[in-house]
Amino acid sequence: MGKRRIRCLKRLGIEEIVGDARQDRSEQARSTYGIEVVVDWLEAKSRSVDAWIIATPPDTHVAYGLQAVDRGILFFTEANVTDPRTGELIHRLEKSKIVGAPSHTMRYYAGPRRINEILASEVI
């Protein structure tokens, strides 16, 4: 997801992007996307930035979101509704002036599911 997010940011005209990547992915991120890459999380999170894009494994989304709130950093993340700390993250966001934006997918909504059912049944 990190690669996709970089492409989206670039498409929006954002050029100053610092990525936190694993060592084995850092050179690819530098050469393919022309971004600065930091492989040490402590260094990455100490940077002064406008926002974080959290594109990590799902079980870490809330933990990074909580760190962003603690640091007063806006963030975008994949929606994670299975982490028991999601309620805490929402509560802390509501008390702060921080914007935490979850991704949104129509996949789980009744309308698109019903359309898929109708199409699969070949009624139309």
C-alpha cells in the first residue's frame, strides 16, 4: 500500500515525501519514486512533517495512529475496526484538533454487495 500511496501523493502534486521503509525496500523506493527514505523508525518519527500516511501491516495501524495523535500529526490510515484500541484512537481524535482519516471502501456496504449479487445472477 505504501507504493500506491506514494503514487497518489505524486499525482496530487506532492513532491516532498519521506518514506519509512524496510532496508530491503528502501533502494527501490528511492529509485522508483525519487523519495527520501529513512530505515530507522526513531529517526523517521522525529522528523517534522505535515502528515503521516500509515501504510503498514493492519495490526499496527492503530498503534501508529495513536503515536500520530500524541505528536499532533495529521494522518491517513487504512480503516482498522478489529483492533480493540480503535475506540481509544477515535476518542483521542475527538478530543484533539488532529485529523485522522481512515480509508473508505464500499466493499462492505449493502448497496454494492446487492449490485454484485444481481450481476452474478445475470438478471440484467
